[in-house]
Amino acid sequence: MKTTLTVNGQLRHLDADPRTTLLDALRNHLNLTGSKKGCDHGQCGACTVIVNGRRINSCLSLACMHDSDEVVTIEGIGTPEHLSALQQAFVSHDGFQCGFCTPGQICSATAMLDEVEAGWPSHVSADVTAKQDLTVEEISERMSGNLCRCSAYPNIVDAIMDVAGSAKR
Amino acid sequence: MNPFEYTRAASRHEAATMAAGGATVIAGGTNLLDLMKLEVMTPERLVDISRLDMDDIETTADGGLRIGAMVRNSDLAAHEIVRSTYPVLSRALLAGASGQLRNKASTGGNLLQRTRCYYFYDTAMPCNKREPGSGCQAIGGATRLHAIFGASDHCIATHPSDMAVALQALDAKVEIENATGDIRTVELESFYRLPGNTPHIETELKPGDLITAVIIPPAKGSRQTYRKVRDRASYAFALVSVAGVIEMSDGKIAHASLAFGGVAHKPWRNAEIEQMLLGEAPSQDLFRRVADTLLRNAEAQGDNAFKIKLLHRTLCAVLTELTEG
């Protein structure tokens, strides 16, 4: 099955079995191993990537369904020399222990901040018609699709809060 | 995952024709692909409808809303009219899944997601829903998630959707197009079936039927909420949930629609209790009688006996919240 994706700004061609998930395509066919396979069932969020500006679980999506889509993975968010603001904040706030969930956490948080900017409410918003301030409770709810088995949650929330507060990403 | 042939449908007609020939429709895929990985579902052909032009939300001539089948759960929850006029729907959507899943899951697919019954998911177990006639291991087994209403000797599974519960309280209809291009609408109430002795037949959809939209009439009440009780604060299925739409007039209840999730094979509704509330002044005594009536015919399945009390309390809490002030 021939599929063309734009991954981190580059046109990439793929010829894979239709069963290939977007996650497996990124990791095994395009050698972008930053996105992680945790549960492979959409429960842990380690595979989170940004497709056409939206965060999704790449393990629960077929690569062939993404022909001509734009994909951003952790490799496209920053480099060791040029970290994104969220990546720097995760380092500064010690937002991880083992680091396995971190690429998914950062991709998820990057797109989540855009959702907040667009005025999307959440389950914990008192008023679904109003624009929400990003409180600890709001961040925890909006990031609930990303599990961290080391339970670095307080520092992950601090890192996101830091970047949301400074309004630079 | 078993091998399959993949086709991206160029039109609704092509999708419906392929589905009539036995292909399985894929939209967001968040539930279907999970089930395919576990080989609970093993379609030989997939027809992808995700690029079809069915992702608009439009107001209808009578002041209601027509939601295209491919509208993503996150877009529906964030839609301005939904947030202001149908907040019960926004709330239900936001109570379900995670941000990532809501970005992918579609309106039609959410309606058609399968039960999360552990035995349905475990291919080593018999399951009348997965393999008709093989038996039900949930009966007498682990039943924390299972039904207290409308179950049968063949199946005690629950429908997992939050969105569908809110749509039920809003009197939604499902718009369906078949392979010959005929379009019909079915009330959500009759769209879903109880398990009976055919738990593998979950809806009124026939082979080749494609959900094209969900239509909701103008809201009959401005006081709306969705309360979901679950084992953790976020990203879990409902143990019980209540969708409520209430209108008050001169201190009396002028309209009440209530739907319940996590308790039956379909979003549960009870016309008798809605009737009991009409024209009455709100009181805890009234709410208790209403909840007693709702739960009069509830049947526990072992582990899930707690749901009877839990739903009673949750309903009273929702009615209190929606009739105050």
C-alpha cells in the first residue's frame, strides 16, 4: 500500500502492508523511534503524535489512512541543541524519570496548549461556554491520556504550567 | 492483526455498496483497530469513510442541529452551539476517552463502538456477542461493568458511550443512507436493541447502511448536565452516568428528559419517571420516589449490585443540581 506522508516537514514515501499502524510506520519504516510503543491500544499515550495539528494516538491509526497528512513527531518538535520551550521545561522541572512516556507527553502537551488557546473546554471546566484558565486541575484532566508509570505527574504539570504561563512555546 | 484489503471510499454510495457486500466501515478507527489487534473483530475488507464529506455541523430549519457522522468528538464538544444550547452533549463527550482519542473518534463511530465487557474482549472466552451461540461467561463472572437493566440470559453487557446517553436525553435521531441511496431517520431510542437472544445484533442497521448524521431537535430544556461516576477521575468508562435536561417554570418542573449510561445494553430511558416529575415542585422526597421507580426493576448481576444504590444517589444529585435556583 503506497502512502505519502509529510513528516516533520519532509515528504516521506511508504509502501507497507495496510495493517501497518502510523506508529509502526514512523518507527520501523521511517526510523523515527522517538514515538514510543507502550500499550499499543490507545491507553497510555506514549505514541502520541500531532497529525494536521491535532494530537492523536498513532498506535490506533492505520498509516494508509493518513495519505497526504502532515505528521509532527517528537523529532520535529526540537533537537538537543534547540529544545522547544516545553522540552526545556521538562528538563528544568525534572518532568520524567525513565523518560519512556516523555515524547508522548511533550507531543500531547504541545497540541493540548493549542486546544486551550482555541478555547476548548474540558471535563473539569465549571462553565463549558467560557474560555478556561490553565489550572493544575485543567492540565491534569487534559493530559489524562498520557500515563507515566514513574508517576512524575507533579513535575510534568509544573513544566506545562511554566510554559503556558510564559506563553512562549 | 489478520490481513485485510483496504479501500478509501470515494463516495457514500461506494462505501455503502462495499458494506452491503460485507466490508467493515472504518471512520476514526479508535475502537475498531483495538478490536482488530486483539482479533475480536477480523474483517477481511475495510472501507475507509474518514475522507467523505460528512464533517459539518449545521443548524436545521426547525432550530435543531445536524451533526455529520464524521464530525470528530473533540470538534463536537467544542462547537459553540453545542456548548451553549446542548451543554449536556459537550459534557458527555468531554467525560469520555482522552484528548487524543476524541480528536480521532467520529460521531457515527462513537454510536457504534462495542461493549467493553471483559469477556467480549477475551477471545479465549465464550461470548454470544462475539460468537453467537457460544455462551456468556460474564453471567456469574466478573460483572463490575455490567447491566442492571434490560439484560438477558444471553448477554449482560453495557453500551460504553457517554455521547449516546446525552443524545438519548436530547431525543436525537440517526440519519442512515443505504446502498441504493435511500435515506431514513431512526430515533436513537429504537436505533439500539436490547440483547435478547441475539446480542450480536446491536442496532437497527442493515448490511450496507451507513450512518450519515445525527440530528437533534431544538433543546427542550436549558438546565442540562451529564454526571459520570467512574473508578478514577478521568479516562475511564462509566460505572453509572446520568444525562439530564430540565426546564423549570414558576418553580415547577416543566420538562424533564433523563438518560442513563453504564447500566444497560443501550442508553437507558424511562418515560414513567419523566412523567412523574412533570408539573411538580422539586423536593428530595419527589426525587427519591422517582429514583425508586427507576430502580424498581433493576437486577443486580453479582459484582455490580452497587450500581443500584449508586444510580439512585446519582439521579437524586442530578435532579437536585438541575432544579436548584
